[in-house]
Amino acid sequence: MTGTATAPDLERATLDKAASENFPVAPFFLPRAWRDDLMAVYGFARLVDDIGDGDLAPGGADARTLGVSAADATDRLVLLDAFEADLRRVFDGTPGHPLLRRLQATVRRRALTPEPFLGLIAANRQDQLVTRYETYDDLLAYCELSANPVGRLVLAVTGTSTPERIRLSDAICTALQIVEHLQDVAEDLGRDRIYLPAEDMKRFHVGETDLAAKTAGASVRALVAYEAQRARGLLNEGAPLVGSVHGRLKLLLAGFVAGGRAAVRAIAAAEYDVLPGPPRPGKVQLLREAGVILRGEG
């Protein structure tokens, strides 16, 4: 992208990433109105993650759109602050970034509140300040910001939020976040981040140097297996969410749970050696898992 990127360019650069995600963002079988609104939510979530990870397109167009000077265009905390200010304009003014202008229509149509969006920004701000997690509870608190808002937004967009569905959705989203962390141990370490709880690393006699190896030793594999089992338990806890809804939304939510279970199976099939690269499930495995869930067998 050049420095003269247009608003459609900025939108397309972010929204096109939906095709490479681990989960279906807005699959074809959903009603068009839902797809449009879910893509608007995805655009927000993807952009805030790109800011937090330093993965914005080169050229600084996003920073300029947010009113950030060229001198601060690589300062992630400055960018996140500017993005939060622009998000607040979604609710009480006119935002500057085209993805947030797109989001504003969804917010008004679905009566969405700022809280889940602010949670995702807070998670990315935390990523700049916290790179290690001492306990599993600390990690769960991070997932409350980084993952659970996504599921809550899906329920809100589809008009199906209830306290119990939110609870089940939180379990699924936390599980999916943990699975992603397991797949991306090596990549995260390259960003100087470790999402494996330090207390668990000590329990399994795993040091940071062990995570930097090309392949995992027995201790790392045992640790990854332990965390994968935790994620599987959360997926099972949240799975009744699928049966609580009907129609096309049921297919979408089954896809989320199936994606998580298939990813856990892929990690297990790799014998819990996640260091050479992320173990990814194939489409056949994913469809098989979805079939099991939709038949109510798991």
C-alpha cells in the first residue's frame, strides 16, 4: 500500500484477511445482513490486532487516518490510544477510519455497546505491557479481554444474547484463544510473548530456552498436552451453546466449536510438538467435528 491509499484500500487490506482466519468470519450461508455486520465487527477486531502486533500495512496510511503523526506512526500505544478515541466517535460522532465508519452502521443497527470493542483494545494495550503470565487465572483474565468480546458481539449481532449463552460463549472463545496460543508458541516467542502460564512451565520443567528449540522435547510436549486438555474441557463446557440456537446461527456456532476441537486434534496428531510451526486441521477433520456437534453426539 502506498502513502496515497484510499479509504477502500484501507478497508480491503484488512477485510481480505478474513479468508486466512482459523474460523469462519461471515460464511455464505448466513443472511446477508448478518454477514455485513459480522464483517464490520471483524474489520475492527482485525485492525486492532494488527495495530497491537505491529502488522499494519507499510506507508502509514492507517496512522494518518487516525490523526497520528509520522513520528509516532510506529508507536503501538499511541496508535491504540488514537484508535480508541476514534472508536468512541462511533458512538457519539463521526469516526475518521473507514473501518470504523463501516462499524458505525452496524452499531446503530444492532444497538451494540462500546464495552466489547474497548475490551479488544485493552487486550492489545496489555500485549504491549505484559509479555508473561504467571498463572492460568491470569491468562483467563487476559482472554476475557482478548477473546470473549468476539463471541459476545456475534450473539449481539444475531440478537440471541442471554446471560447463559454469554457464559457458554465465553468458554468457547477462551478455549479458541488458548488453542491459538498453543499453535503459535514459536511465533509468539518471536514477539517476546509467552502465553503458557509460568506456574505450568515450572511444573513441567520447561524453560524459555526450551520454547526456542526447533522441535519440542518431552517436557514441552507434556506441557502443551496439558494446556490442550484444558482447552478441550472449555470447548466441551461451551458446546451446549450450539444446541441453544437454531437455523443458520447453529451452523456458525458449530463451526467455531468444531474448529477448536479439530485444532486440538491436529496438535495431538503432531504429538504436541508445536515448535516447528502451527499444527492445522484439514477440512475433512473440521467437517467431521461439525457433524458430531450438529448431531448432538459431543
